[in-house]
Amino acid sequence: MRLSSHPGALLPAGRAKRVAILGATGSIGRAALDVIARHPGRFEVVALAANRDATQLAALARRFGARHVAIADTSCTDALARALAAESVRAELHAGPEALCELARLAEVDCVVAAVVGAAGIPSTLAAARAGKQILLANKETVVSAGLLLRDALEQGGGHLLPIDSEHNAVFQCLPSPYRHDPEVHGIERIVLTASGGPFRGGTRAALAAVTPDQACAHPNWRMGRKISVDSATLMNKGLEVIEAHWLFGLAPERIEVVVHPQSIVHSLVGYRDGSVLAQLGQPDMRTALAHALAWPERVEAGVGPLDLVRLGRLEFQSPDRELFPCLNLAYDTLAQGGTAPAVLNAANEVAVAAFLERRIGFLGIPEVVAGTLDRVASGEAMDLDSVLAADLRGRRAAETEVHRISDRA
Ligand code: NDP
């Protein structure tokens, strides 16, 4: 994958970096805007996009002076038009799923923050890659489902990536620059991704059977959107990140390890042939990764407090409980299988997490839906966007059947 260590990745000096934020109303989008607001003159917010939250989108467009706004759900277009008028914002309004691609391709945009949640982010992330943009990538589901397509789109369009996911941003910071996408060349033996273990670390199967959506979303260290919070609780988030790391850094699955680290201070590590292990540490606050990527290769203030190691006192590391949290192994399995299997895994997981949040299935139903879906849907080649989207759809349909089967049983 073309990472931003590529020499062509630097933007013209002396002018503000022009940014589009897709998923502006979410946890990552708002954290990115928080960092941007700290550096007037360094960044310019050109475009903002969301799915349905017209009110917040219009308020952000007014505050940051965006010239383009996009709303993916067309049933919210009128609401956005009214909200923009109420905020006296004269931005150009784009609507519909294609609207995010339009923003990603705008000639006046240098940098696209890909912060939509889920596979809904695939087309706009690919559009940014093909349009040669610098992509600040939070939307891991795109890499999981369409890793090969994203790699090809970056090659063809000249786009390049900076990882925002805290673990991958940490790995990026611990890699040599420029990174030649070949661990052997750089003497890299392994990557270790850290996982907090989520709110149910050390729990029992009986306790997991009874957890509520609010309990699953109450992450001990990070404040995040509801979908990724549930993924953290099931360890599917770490599974998705293993697949993401494979595509971003070119390591074989057996060289990507997962270690539970409850304090979320060591964000990830890179092990080298000579025995050196480099790690990136910091507070569990996404603004560090966002500031790093927004200002790269410079460093800017992020609003994140200093790390006091003495006060922390102790950092712990444990093996993940793969029996209690089977989603991690399911993700490794689909990575080994290749093709469209990770896209099916991701689609099934999105359906299962939504069903859990709607209280249609219990927490333990999530891995059951994903495993059942992978058994039902055969993997094919992920050669183009149509084949990936078709696999995604097959995964969603099979997962819905699994959800019905499980909820009928209850
Ligand atoms: P949130 O749920 O907080 O926000 C999601 C954003 O995506 C919102 O702006 C939402 O708009 C928009 N969106 C949702 N569906 C669509 C759609 N169909 N079309 C267009 N826009 C859509 O999610 P997070 O910010 O937590 O996560 C975003 C991504 O970043 C995910 O892929 C996640 O895995 C990744 N990530 C998040 C981290 C975090 O700390 N939150 C850490 C690392 C990675 P609206 O508000 O209108 O619904």
C-alpha cells in the first residue's frame, strides 16, 4: 500500500492544507476538527460529509467555513438545506451516496479524512485514492473488505495513505521512512498490535450472555462511536486491525501478533531482526494520531496531555482469550482464505453488531452470526468493486438469516 512516506506525498509548502472530512459528525470527524481548530492558518476545511445528522453538519460547516457539504441519506437533503439556511451557510450541497465520492475528488482538496463507519466508506475512499489524494484513513472496514482494490487505486491514481487507527498510526511511526512495503528489506520480524481487551476482559461466558448494548459501548479507555465500541468488546476490532495491518504494511498474518494491554498506553510495536522492539506510547486519545497525520511530517500540538509514566506505575500485557472472544480467530481465518472472505466477515459483523445494538440478539450472538455467515457464503475473487460489493451483499443477506435464526430460538 502506498503510505505517505512516498516522496510525492509532501504538499506544497507555504499554504494551508485543504481538507475534506467524510464522517465529520462522528467521533473521529469531530476529533479531527478539534485538532484543526487549534491551528488556524495551517489547515483549511473545504468539505464536510455525514450520513443523516443535518443539524450538526450545518453547524460544523458554519464554524469551519466549509464550501461543500454532503449528506449521504437523501431523505435528509431538505433538512440539511434548511439547517444550512438557518446557519446562513452558503456552501454547495451534495446529496446521495455518490456525494461523498464527489467531495473526495474535488480538485481543491489535498487531504481526505476517511472517517465514515463501515463498508459504506468503500466508494469514497477508493475515489480519493484514484484522485491522487492524501488519505487519512480511519475507515478500517474499507481496507478489510477491499484491500486489494484500495492498493490498486492508490497505485493508479497516485494517492497515498496515513493510518489514523491508533495501532496502525503507532506502527507507521515505528517503521523506517520511506517504508518500502517489504518487511524483509527493513529487517522487520513482526508487528505487535495492542488491544485493551474491551470492557469484558477477564469475564465469563455466562456474564457475556447478559451484557447490554450500553455496557458493551462503555469502553474503559477510549470514547468512540457505538459500532467500533462493540467491535472492541468482541475483539472483532482487533481482528479487523490484523487484516488492515496486513494490507498497510505487507506482513504475512503469522507475523502480526495481538497482545492485550489493558492500559492502552503502548499503541503498538514493531520487532526487528536484531532484537530491537520499537513502540509508540501516548494517552488513549485519537487526537494524537490525527495531529500526527494531519501535520505529517511535522509535529503539532493536539490538545493531549503529557504521559506521566511514574503516575501510571505499571503497564501490563496478556494473551487474548481467543475462546471467549472467537471473532479474533474468525478474522485471521478469513485473512488466510483471502479473496472476498474478509468482505463477508465485515458485512456479517456489521449486521450482527446492528442487531445487537437493536437488542435483536445477545452479545454472544455476534460471533455466532459471523461464523454462521462465513459457513454459508463461499469466498470468491475480489477482483473489482462489483465483486466486493456483491460479496458484501451476500454476507449481509446470510447474516440477516442468521440473526433471525438466533432471535427465533430465544
Ligand atoms: P461514528 O459512529 O462516531 O461516526 C460515523 C460517521 O460516519 C458519522 O459522521 C456518520 O454520519 C457517518 N456515516 C455513517 N454511515 C454513513 C453512510 N452510510 N454514508 C456516509 N456517512 C456515514 O464512528 P467513529 O468516528 O467511531 O468511527 C469512524 C471510523 O473510524 C470507523 O471505521 C472506525 O472503525 C474507525 N476508527 C474509529 C476510532 C474512534 O476512536 N472512534 C478509532 C480508530 C478507528 P451521521 O452522524 O450523520 O450518522
